[in-house]
Amino acid sequence: MATEEPSQVNLVSYLVNLYETFIGYGDKPNAEILNTLRLKLECQEVVVACYGYVSSGKSRLLNVLMDEDNLLPVSPLSSSMNSVYIRPGKSLNIDREQFQALCQDPNLEYLELFWATPEGLSFIDTSGIDSIESGNKQAENSLLLLADLVIYVTDYNRISNRVSYGRALNQEAV
């Protein structure tokens, strides 16, 4: 018996059916994961996510990649409580201060922003792994499922300390 290769349309409809089933059973977290996977199939875009600790430079790196000075909030303290999904599209005239305030709104799961990125290229700016404000959002962050590439961003001091610690361990072992 020959099996038929699933088409993208079949997979999307299958994910929609599973989503509805999970919602029917009250399993919203897993339903949202299925919805995210459906979105990934439909969008056909390359997604780059920045992931790392608070104030490691995730937002600054994405600002540079998008040739923007201060689109995403940057601060030595935690500056993004919510993940931001930046997708290609026409950007509206947004008040940057208001947008940056939304990045701190604890009632939001994530923000979706359409911006002048190259067609087919999107970015995800995540809140810090160690962010107290974000709680367990990072572990539950279904947006990371969209990522084709995850850039782990770390600051120099964190790497420097780990390298020194690793060298000390190696010297003791010898």
C-alpha cells in the first residue's frame, strides 16, 4: 500500500484540526504551539531569533541588523518584558515611546510588528532568559518554534568568567 506524501495544505488543515481538538479539551498552551507551527508553514519566511540573558545585547543587535537606532528598547536593565516578532511589511507611523512601553506590558504575551525588513526575513527579539518580570515566558515561548536560526547573545563578562572558570577546572584536572 503506497502512502501519499503530505502536502503543505494537508499539514495546515491537520494542524488546524489538532488545534481545535486541543482547544475543545481546554489545552490552550499546546493549542497555541500548534497554531504557531501552522503560522510557520503558511508564512514561508526565514526567522532569526535572538536569545540570551537580560541586557546581553539582543535588542541592540537586532536594531543594528535592521539599521534602526532605537526601534527596540535598549537599557542596562531589563528592557523587554515581551518578545517582539518583527515581520516584513509596511510600518505604520508608531510612537516609539508608546511601542517601547508596550514591550513592558505584563498583560501581553508578545508583540507583532511589521517593519521594513527584507521580504521573507523576520526577526524575534526575546526577553532575557533570567528576566524576573518574564517569569516562565521563555520556557513557554512558542514564538521560538518559528525560528530557523537562533542567535545566542551573551555579554563579554559572562563569557570571560566562564572561560576563566573552565581554564581553572582544566588546570586542576591535569
